[in-house]
Amino acid sequence: MTSLTGKIAIVTGAGNGIGRATALGLAAAGAKVGVSDVIVEDGLRTVQEIENAGGEAIFVEADIANEEQVKNLVSTTFATFGGLHILVNNAGIGGGGGRTHEVELADFKRVVDVNLIGTFLMSKYCLRHFLAQKSGCIINIASTYGLIGAPKAPAYCSTKGAIINYTRQMAVDYGHDGIRINAICPGYIDTGLSRRQAANPNDPVILAAVARREKAAAMQPLGRQAQPVEVANVAVFLSSDGASFMTGSIVTVDGGCVTTFNYGEASN
Ligand SMILES: NC(=O)c1ccc[n+]([C@@H]2O[C@H](COP(=O)([O-])OP(=O)(O)OC[C@H]3O[C@@H](n4cnc5c(N)ncnc54)[C@H](O)[C@@H]3O)[C@@H](O)[C@H]2O)c1
């Protein structure tokens, strides 16, 4: 099993879904984890789960679009554990849905602020520590929607596409400093992303979207949605010495989704 003993990590959006699974995976591999989220009770639950499994973690509340909160998250984690080696830029949101002519500026900007500016701010303040020690790694959770166009998701697709090339750009800037920066593009993962963003989780529109998503996932090569741990496993590997020659890599974890044109029917 991958060992991250002695490593200290921060995972944003670690109260739920892929972030929670990644925080649990890093801790199980021996890392101490700064768990962060905007939802305090969910972040605290992740910390409790890590502690129950014998690991070490702290919770720091932070909206990654807020520079002061980001600075506090990074400095608190560093001060508590005495170092910092791994950043998983996981927190991200949808929203600003519709075709471009229908989208409100404020909704589009909020997605940019969280997905892209949040990735910039977290990277900026962690990289200062990584540069001082000439080592460290960042894993950006992008999306297959950053590789292809998807209907009625202009803010989401454009910010995820930006994160992918930002990953390559940072890999160029920091490789000579011993810092590795990679991205994961998840496909259909069974998390509460869309449900949680609805004011009413039983909203028929949301339930219909979830059903559409299940149907779409069924038509991909592996024919299903993944569990968050299946993405977390890859994030843990990219954090480890096993991935020592990987930087600027864009790793799809999508059940084969972007390898094929979706004909609207399964092959069997
Ligand atoms: N679920 C999927 O199918 C899927 C597919 C591709 C990419 N992704 C990406 O994976 C990442 C995690 O998605 P998920 O499905 O686990 O979502 P999720 O909603 O289950 O969890 C996201 C967590 O991020 C937190 N968060 C939201 N805004 C935040 C902010 N401004 N600052 C800090 N934390 C914030 C939420 O409170 C939540 O706990 C996102 O970047 C998402 O775009 C998800």
C-alpha cells in the first residue's frame, strides 16, 4: 500500500464526495490532513471519521474564493502539523446553468471565483511553502467537462477547461523546484453535487437531472457511475512517490467516458 507517512496534506471541499474520500484515503496512507469546507458540520464529520480510523486531521473552515480564509487555512494547517506537502484542490461548484445568453453574470462569476480563483489562491499560498522546501505536489480536481463541451454548463465547462491548462502551466513553472502538479478529470461520480446545490433536494427538476445522469453513465464503456473512493485512490497515488515522474498530467478517471462518442445506446 502507498505510504504517505510524515506527509501533511490539505484537501478543500473535504466535507463530502470526492474531497471527503480523498481526505480519508490520504489519512489511511499515513498523511496528516487539513480538512476544509464551507459546511462546518460536514468537515467536522470527515475529521471524526479520520480519527475513528486512527488517523490525524484538523478542520479549518474556508471558502476557497476568499483570500483571507485561504491564508488562514494554509497557515493553520502548517502551524498545527509543522509542515505541508500535498494540496488537493477539490472544492468546486456547478451553477450558472443554461445556455450562455441565459446566464446571469453574478452566477457565472461565482463559478469562476470558486473553481478557478479558488484553485489559484490555494495554490499560491501552498506553493510558498513548497518552494521553501523544494518539494510538494498539487492535485487539481478538474472534470471531463473541461475536456469536452457539455450542454448548458458554460461556467462549469470553461472553468474546468481552464484548470486543466493551468495545471500544465504550473507544472512548467515549478518542475525545476521539485514540485509536481497534476490534474484528475472525473467522469460521472456518485456524489451529492447537484442535490446539495438545490434549495430543495427533492426538487423534481433535480431528481430528473440525477436520473438523466444515471442513464448517461450507463451508456459509457464501464456502464456506471463511480464511487468517490475510485477517484480518491488516484489522488492518493498522484500524491505519492509512486508518481515521482508525473507532472502536468491530466488523468481521466471516467469509466472510459471521453474515449468514445456517445451514440445514445450501450454496445450490449
Ligand atoms: N461528482 C461528479 O460527477 C464530478 C465529476 C467531475 C468533477 N467533479 C469535481 O469534483 C470536485 C468535488 O465534487 P463532488 O462531486 O465531490 O462535490 P460535493 O458537492 O459532493 O462536495 C463538494 C464539497 O465542496 C464544498 N464547497 C463548495 N464550495 C466551496 C467553497 N467555495 N470553498 C470550500 N468548499 C466548498 C461543499 O460544501 C462540499 O462539501 C468538484 O471540483 C467537482 O467539480 C465532480
